[in-house]
Amino acid sequence: MNIKGYYLDGKSSKRHEANLELNSHNGIKLYLHSAGAQHIGQELIMFNLDAIKIESRLANTAREITLAEEQLFISYDNDGIDALANRLSPTLKQRDWLHKLESNISAILLATFIMVAMVYAALIYGVPKSAHWLADNLPNVVEAQFSDSLTLLDQSILQESQLSPAHQKDLKILMAPYYQAFNQLNIRIEFRSGFGANAFALPDGTIVFTDDFIKLAKSDDEILAVLYHEIGHLANKHMLRRAIQASLMGSFILMVTGDLDTLDIITGLPSLLLDLSYSRDFEIEADQFALEQMFQADINIDHFGVIMRRLADANSGHSEVETEKGLFSKVQGYLSTHPITEDRVQRVLDFKEAHGIID
Amino acid sequence: MSESTISERASHYDAPLSPKKLSFEFRGKGFEYFKLWVVNALLSVMTLGIYSAWATVRNNRYLYANLYLNDSHFRYLANPIQILKGRIIAVTLLVIYNIVLLTMPIIGLVLAVFLIFSIPYFVNKSMAFNRRMTSYKNIQFRFNASYKQAFMVTLIWPLLGILTLGLLYPKALKEIYAYTANNSAYGKSKFHFCASTWDYGKPALFAAAIVLSLGLSVWGISEIWPSLQFIAPIIFVLTYFTLIVFFIVTVNNIFYQNLQLQKHHFTSNYTMAGLFKVILINTLLTLITLGFYLPAAKIRLLKYLAENVTLNVHGSLENFSAATPEDVSALGEEMGQSFEFGV
């Protein structure tokens, strides 16, 4: 057995052509062909077997055999070195199965399909499900940390409400009986101006209504519909779940792309799309919650569809509903955090059907 | 292969006056790398991330082994166990840090301050680890910098760059590259980096002037013809992208053109057109293949980056000698990856 390659002594950067031989007593013999000093002829170095280590094969890159005292033998004769490794004791056989796997085209195809399936399953089911479980089992102390978020919003995008204190008090008195059942959520109602016609729930239980929204609502029932929608977010811990989902997804994508250190746009765009679709699921959950609560509180659930549609119109600037049909609205569905209004109205109809409500 | 040995021998005896130009060469192949990546990704996910340490080593071994200079390749030497240890410690610290930050904000704040002051230490360790794990012709690279040096380039200079609204940013860049290069060594031979702040200031001024005049003319056009306002965001995106390419090309060219090792000078000829072409092809193919082109894209980029660097060799490359052995841990590198800091 004779393998052609190079020898490097580990002390200088001088490279020698060399031949490696296995002698009859399983010792390693290395013949150096000293360049520029041909008259010396060949130099011979002997090695014990326990002083050498054969690196695992990696595609067709040069293969190294590390020798005692930082010396190194390099060869492109991968098959020769595989044969040498087989001849030597089995303990010297390296992780050869990896190379076999990597060079087997059907294994690669299979691995690719498994990858696609696993990524799909993890992102569609795994991440939301585990985030849900984590959110339910996390100590409450985590949520209490968000208590400053209203202060932060007050300092940035929100201003004091222009509603008269009496009006605010009336609205609070109106809502109070409807959220009594959710004592454990520490619900507190606040009014602010700015941010368009809107209502949102903060993780500590604060629900904020904007002045524009109060103006937009034509009846108390419409306000209650939105109140229940926001309580739905709180009861299902949506903010916390979204935060957990974002970090889970981040680690998962990192694990798959691994050392590719990609441009942010390549991993960022799918993450963004997924986040949007996750938050759409949350909206659907909150809608469902609101419909159920309204039904139990004996509020006409039609108000829900009406106020949601008016909110969407007010915030998109359209005076009249003019939903584009076909591909565009589908794309819009994927790109928006909130479900398309049409879907919302449909959900009201579905809910009615399921609960046997007849107009 | 024998040809190069002969020419080396010849140069050794004839001692030519003109330098020999040796280009770096990258022999990696897209599909070959894709195969490694799929197996790595699959095993990493299936082992819940444990395998990622082995994946990192295999990945780097492939890339380093395909980088050639003068027909000799580089080598990546890290041991997966070493990396796994560092990774576990770093991730554990990151989780503890985040929990403390949420539950005990005061202690979290103290930890944050402590963490900021530990960044220079870990950056030094990380650089040392990466250099130490790289070898060429069986001689390892080295990195050795003081805490103060790292403190300046990780915290002070970037901060001054921001505080002066970018005015000191060229100086900060120069200091950062000087830190990475001047503290590096190939065996016992130190790298030498000799760029001036003005080398960075000139292109920065040039870019600022272009952006300013472009911004003014777009503003002027949209004032005169309001119907043309829609071009403003398009021009903004194009300018932003062009600036990034300009930055990468310029900074890398300055780096290599001012770098030397013993009497051997580096040069590079990255061009905006060249890099733009690589990025455009990579982005398009990655989008079309829904991400599966990504490994091949990395190979294409590395090929471009490697093959545009040249070493002007004065004399022989055979006289480098190895430094004394030293032990380094992977903790610094993994801390940098987990906590997302670095230079």
C-alpha cells in the first residue's frame, strides 16, 4: 500500500512531496522527496500507529493524516486512505457513514424531502403549539413586566383623550358588568387619542380605546363587541404567545440555515410573512371569543360584523366597501395581520348557523 | 502540482526582483456544499441542535479545505466537542440573562453593564479561537490583543462614530481593521496593516456627496413635477442597495491593499459591478428555488471574494515558522454568536 501526497513538518511552511507506506508490521513509513536536494535522495520517517489520526472524509477535499508532534501528511488519494483506514484497526475508522450519506444521491433527495416536511410541520404546527403551551405554563411574573407598556405608548404615539371625564366614566360603567367574569385578567379600561380609530389590549390587562373609535361606534353594543374581541386577546395570552413564537421561529430558522449566515432579507421575509399569518390566527381566535361572549351576554352578534367593517373602512380610507375579488384579495389575506373583513362577516354568519340564530 | 514546485525552486535560487502574483482560489462546488448542508440541517434539527456543533466543524472544514493559495489549502482545526461546550455555556448564560432581565430588572441591569464590559474580553477570545483554528501549510494563525485595544474598537470608536453623526466613522473603521489585522499572525509572522483614516474618509465623503446631490435632485424633480413623486421610493431603495455594495467593495479593497505579511503584499480588485452581479444572481436563484439555492449562493459569493485577492510574493513562501502551541476555548466565539456582538 503506497499513498502519494505531501508532508508538512508543522514547524515551517515548507511542503515536501512524500509517499506513505504501510509496512508488514502495520507501522507507517513516510518517504520524503526533498525538493532542490535530489542528491540526498529519500528521507525516511517511521511512525507508530497510535501516533497517527486519519481525518474523516469530506467530499473530495484533501485528506489529512495527522502524525506525531504536529506533523501532517496530506493526500488527494481519498480511496487509498480509505483502504488504509480499513486495513488498520477498526477503531481508527472515522465517521465514514457521514461521507456515504453525503455522497448518496437518493439519500440526499430523501433528506431534502424530510427537511421540507419538517420545516413545514414545525412552522405551521410546532411553533404555534409549543408557544401556546409555554404561554400557559409560564409564571405570571413574565406578564407583569409589560405593565409599563402604556406609559411607553403615552410617551410616543398616544395623547390624552379628548372625551369628557363624564363620558369616560359612563363608558366604563357601561363596560364594567361585561368583563366582571374575567377578574383574573386585571382588566382596566383606558381612553386615549391618536393612532386612528382603534382599540388594543396590553398584556397587563389594560384595554385602550381611542377617541376616533368611540366616535365611530354607533351603539353601545358595537363597543362591547370590540371590548370582547380585546378580552379575547388577553384571555388567550396572544401578546405573550406572539413573542414566544417569534423567538422559537428565530431559533428554528437558525438551526436549519445553520452556518450559511444568510442575508437578513432571505430569512427575514419568510419570518415576517409567518408572523403576519400567526397574528391573523390570533385575530380569528379573538373574533371567535367575542362572538361566543356576545352570544352568552345576549347581545346581537350582527353588531360585531358591522363595527369590524366600519373600522376597516375607516382605517383604509375607503368610504364605501369595495373589496377586490380574486387573487388580489387572497394576496392581501396573506399580507395583512387582520383577517379580511369579508372573512369576518362570514364568521359571524357561520357562528349564527352553528348556534341556530335566525334573523 | 509539480510545476509549481519547480517554479518555487527556481524563484528560490534566482531571487527575482519582480514579485510573483499568487491569486487565492476557491474550489468549492455548489451542489457538493448543498449535500453537506442538507445532512447538517437534518441532523441538527433531529438532535434538537446538539449536532449543530459537528455541523459547524464539517461545514467549515469543507470551506477552508477548498480555499487555496499557491496550490496549498487552508484547514479548519476546531473540535466539535470544544464548540459544543462553548455553545452550551453561552446559550445557558443567554437564557439566564433573559430570565433575570424579566424577573429581577435591577439585577438584570447590573448584569447588562457587566456584560457590556465583558464584550471586549470575549471578542478577543473569539478572534483568538478563529485564528488558532485556521492553518495553512500546517502552520496555525494566531491572534493576540489586549483588553484595552478590544475595548476601544468594540465600544469606544463605534460610540464616537455615532455621537459625531458619522464624522468619526471612517476613523472607527480604520481602528477596527487595524485591530483585527495588526494583532493577527501567521505562525510567528505578524500581519501589518497600514491604512490611514483618510483612506476611509475619501470614499465616505464621495458617497455622502453623491447621496446628498441625488437626494436634492429627487426632491427638486418631485417639487417641479409632482406626478413623478413615485420615483422617490424607487431611487431610495436603489441608492440604499448601491451604498451597501459600495461599502463592502471599498472597505474590503482598502483592507487588502494595505495588508502585508513579512515582505508579501496583498491586493484585491473587488468591483461594484462584479459584486453586484454575484448578489443579483444569488438573490434571484434563491428566491426562485425557495431558499434551496442558498448553499450554492454562499459558494458563489466566497468564490468571488477569494478569487479577487492576490498575494504579491517577494521571495519564498516557505520560510514561515510555527508559533508556540497554545490552548484556546470556543466560549468567546459562542458568546459572540449567542449575544450577537463582534467587530
